[in-house]
Amino acid sequence: QVQLVESGGGLVQPGGSLTLSCVTSDSSFSSYGIGWYRQIPGKQREQVAGIGITDLTHYVDDVKGRFTISRDNAKKTVYLQMIDLKPEDTAVYYCRAFGSNIWGSGTQVTVSS
């Protein structure tokens, strides 16, 4: 079980950008993959991006070309760079280590004019 803390959310206009951060103090951070997830009110939480221990990445179709996931093992941090944000991206965003069932409080992203 790995505890992760998300930050970087906020209010942005459509077409704007945000970068989210996910940090842990876990000593084995570099040995597992991390996924970014989001939950829109009334909808099931979904994975939007993931990154493995060798920096192999994947994205859900809805965010391909707009979101970029990366990791900095020295800082024990995973990032989610988001550009061209749309109102439908509004959600609480979470990160979680693959194989973990612990969720943090997430960070709110609101895309609105």
C-alpha cells in the first residue's frame, strides 16, 4: 500500500493548461507504476493515464494528445501535464500506484469560463 498526495488542481478556462503533481515518501517509488485517475460527479472513476517503471506510458483516448504523464524518481513525483482543457475534463483527479487500493483526497480540476 502506497500513500500518494495529489496537488496542482484549480480553476482554468477552456483551452487552458494545468500541471498536476503526485508525490510520495515511499522508499520504493521507482519500483512501481503510477496511474492518474479522475472522477466526474455521477460517473465512475476512470484511469486517464499511466506510467510504468521504464517510463512506458498509456492514455485513454479522450485525453491523447492533450495530457502527458511523466515521472521524476529523484523527487518521487509523477506529473500530469494537461493542455487544451475542456469543460468535460472537470473532475477530481487522483493518482494511485498499480497494485494499491489506497486513494487520497485528490485534487479538483474545474474547467469553466
